[in-house]
Amino acid sequence: IRIMSNGLGLTYMQGNDSICSEIEGIFLHYTFSATDWIETGLLIGGYAFNQQNWNDHKESTPSGITAPQPVQMDYFGREVVPVVALDVSIHLVRKESFSFKLNNFFTPIISNHSLAFEFRF
């Protein structure tokens, strides 16, 4: 869920990470360029995850293969992945009051792509 006004926004996100473990996060957005079809900006925030799921994944990883571990920090007792990213959204279908969009976050380490429905008031 994203709320935007005059190029500033707040997003609440729920989903799954790369090992299908549940995640939940909050992001702040700043859009510095917007056309009818492409929006570009910066995003900062983070998402929480369950470290035990990653520990279980590591135990089930075959020997000789290094199991991944997310970059993380402790934030009031929760494991959080901090995120600073380039935010590029492409309107795949754009109508007067709504869009179907491809949202893309790019960092030096990871990228994330998601489909979104946007309703404009």
C-alpha cells in the first residue's frame, strides 16, 4: 500500500523474501521525475524478517554450498534489512484514475520487482 502526495510517499509492504519467509516493511519515497508512463525516485526504509527461518534454511542447505544470509540490523528486537534504492515505476496500463504498474527497486546488492494497482484520487 502506497500513499503519495506531491512527490513524497509512504509505503507499507508485506510479502515473502527469497526463501519464501514472510517479511513486512515501511518505506519513504521521493519522486524526482514523473511522466505519464515512468516515475523515477529514491526509496529509504527497511523490512523485518524472521531470523529463525534463515537459520532453518542454512541447516537444510547441502554441505559445500554457502547458505545466503541477509544484510541486517537489530531494530528494537526485530531483525530488519535496511534498504536505500533507486525506485523506477512503469505504468503498463494507464487510465484516467488508475494504473497497473511494474515497480522496480534497485540497490547495489539486490533488485526487487512487483506488480501494483494504483488508484488516483
